[in-house]
Amino acid sequence: MEPAGPDRSLTTLAELAAQRLQGRTLACAESFTAGLLCQAMASVESSSDWFRGGLVSYQSRVKHEVLGVRPGPVVAEAAARDMAVGVARLLDADIAVATTGVAGPTEQDGRPPGEVVIGWMVDGHVGAETLHIPGDPETVIERGARAAIVRLTAALSGEEAARPLSDQL
């Protein structure tokens, strides 16, 4: 996978992910990133060919009732996996990526600001990864969207976290 340093724009990262879709479709489920991930995907040339769309499920209730997240905390790997599976089902997509976490400035579900969980579903394989992103809410949101695209690209490339995601942000 190509490096994804801070100088790489979200659109550039989304272009790398799109190249690896190979005719498959993508959907996004977002919480704390509030649509930034979808915006990056929609900015890629010819995205209407492969990007099904996304759902911003900011409130816990939406995650549970619309995306089928099981009862329990929503800032958790199980919730992120459920979000990815749920949005793929809702939008009839082959591939899905999801973001849940705490941008701040206060905690949620007993989780501190900056705790971020990325979920994905690629070719029937579902996974999630938790990381901590320091900074103000704007920084957490931007770097969280970046993390989701980097993790999606790795999953599409068949890489199972060869190096910690935090090293790639």
C-alpha cells in the first residue's frame, strides 16, 4: 500500500481506494466523521459508477434502529462491524466502511475524546480496528476519515494491518 502521510488529501486517498474496488460497489456508514468520508469518496472521478452512498448515523439510536447495531456501546469494534454490514445491506453494496468514535470534547460511552473505531466489510470479511487520535474535534474528524480510507484500502489490498494504522496517519 502506498504511504498515506498527512500531506495526502482525502480525495487522493479515496482515489487509491477506488482503484482497488475492481468493479465492486462501496457504501459508507459514518458517525463522528459526519459525512466527510462520503464527501471524499464522491469527489473521486467516476464515483457514480461505484459509490452507492452513505448514511450519517450520528445518534446511537440511528445506529441501532437503522443500521442494526446490536445493543451495547456504539464506540466499540462490534458496533463498527455492525455498521459496515448494515450499510452494505441497506445500500446493496459489495464493500463497506464505517466510522464511530468520540471527536470530543467530552467522552461518550465511557470512551475518551479521540478514541476512534473503523469497521469494514470486504468480500464477506468483516473487521474493525480501534485507535486514539489526539487533538481537537476537527483534527479527530479529519484524521478519522483519513484512517477509514487507509484501512479500507488495506482491506481491499488483502492486507491485514501489516503495520498499525496509527503509523499511517
